[in-house]
Amino acid sequence: MPRSSATGPDFAAAIGRFLVHLASERGGSPLTLKSYREDLLQLEEFLRSAGCRGPAEASSVLLRRFASGLHAAGYAASTVARKLASTRSFYAFGQREGWVRSNPAKPLRSPRRARKLPKFLTGEEIARLLAAPQPRAAGGLRDRAILELMYSSGVRVRELVSLDDADLDLRGATVRVRGKGRRERLGIVGRHARAALEAWLAARPRPGATVARGSRPLFTNKLGGRLSVRGVARLLEKHLAVAGLAGRASPHTLRHSFATHLLDAGADIRSVQELLGHKSLVTTQIYTHVTTSRLLDAFDKAHPRAR
């Protein structure tokens, strides 16, 4: 690895190796890698202005100044938290690689962020949305299958578009999902989602001869290629408008609705955690705040001695 001084690698080499590590060993998505790269280039600019020839010359005091500068620049708490997390991960990698003895970013504390309750659609709104695609042609069948599967399994849109035929088990009513960090889990394919998928697969145009069996994308665009994240967002916008719900939801809203409706119906939170693919139960618990707030609201409106 090129070195800028006797104390460690230069910025470009260290950042480059770290991004390769994120991609190859931690399964970072292109969007995640882009964010880390931008954060670390900003850190590099700050350290160079402070006289550092490479990242190994940074001290905890200097990195605290970097954190203070982010706050002073008016960045949102969530943005500051992300940039500091990028910095901590970068130096943890440096410690593993041996170009720092200890992680100088470890003492950095991210600002506390107010957790916003996730937005979700009601059961009646979900029903209107799922009925919006018209199954007269393959496009409508595909769109209905996509919306039904997203609501049935709680998959993220990026997980959805990466699904291949081999991931779907209609007989077992499951779908194999590759989540963040390449962690695999099983999603549930409910009765309505199964019917919609069967209809789509029967009407889907045949693939070219070069497509290997089982590796074909489950959801394809008009040209037969893999449907994109943006493609899913566009079709959702179209059907939200048809359902009279324009501007009310994003692809992630279906995931939020999936989790909220399960908990409302009495599902165990650890089961919901498993279905969502959350590594920590703390992440799933945000949905209990949604259901609790709805219960309190119902109490305030209905109980004769609530006020």
C-alpha cells in the first residue's frame, strides 16, 4: 500500500481499501459505498487542512474538532451521526489493518436523534392500492404481483428487485430474501400474493436463450431486463394516484404497513423482527410505538373518563 509518511498509508490508498472491504466483506450496496466515500473525502479535506499527510496522523482531539465543525456547519443530526459512524468504521478498519494502534474515532459520540414514527397505510388504503393495477395485460399482472408481495413479505424494494426465479417457492409459500450485509431470510408469500405471482409468471414474456434456468429476474421491465428500484417507485406512484392516495406512500411504506398491521393483529415482536430481517430488536420496536400511540388515541376518543 502506498504511504505518505512513516506513520501510515496515504488518504487515497486507505479510503480505497476500506471501500473494497465494505463491498466484498460486508456486502455494502452502491448507495452505501457512495455515502461512505463522500463522508471520508470530507474527513480527508478537514485533516489535510489541519496538516495531516495521511489518516493515521489524526488524533482523537482532532477528530472531535471535525465533529464540532459538522455541528457548527448546520448539518442535520442524522447526517452528523452518519458521518461520524463512517469515521469510526474507517478507523476500526485501520486498526485491523495495522496503520493505527487504536481507534482515535472511538470516543466520538453521535448526536441523539428524535425517532420519527414510520408512516403506514390503513388496511382499507392497502386494499385500494392492491386493487389499482388492472390485470388485462402482463404489465398490470406484474404490478399487482409486486405490490402483493411487498405487502405480504415486508421486503425492501432493493431486495425485491434482486429476486430471481430460484428464490421463489410457491409450493412452500416462501421467498428467499437477501438483506443488508448479505443476510438471508425467508419472506412469507400469502394466499393473495401467491395468486398474483402465479398470474404474472404465466403471462410473463419468455426469456432469451442465454438466460440460465433459475437465474432469471423474478420481475422484469418491458425489455426483459431486471426491474430497477426507480422502476418500482414509478409504478407505485402510478397506482397510488389511481387509488386516490397520491403522495401518501413510498415503496418503504408498504414495509412499514406490513409490520404495523402484524403487530396490531397480535403478532409476536420477535417474529416480526425475523420477517423484517432486522439485526437488532431495537429497530423493530419503533413499530410498537406506532401501535401504542394508536391505542392511546383510541382510548382518548372512546373512554368516558379519558379526559
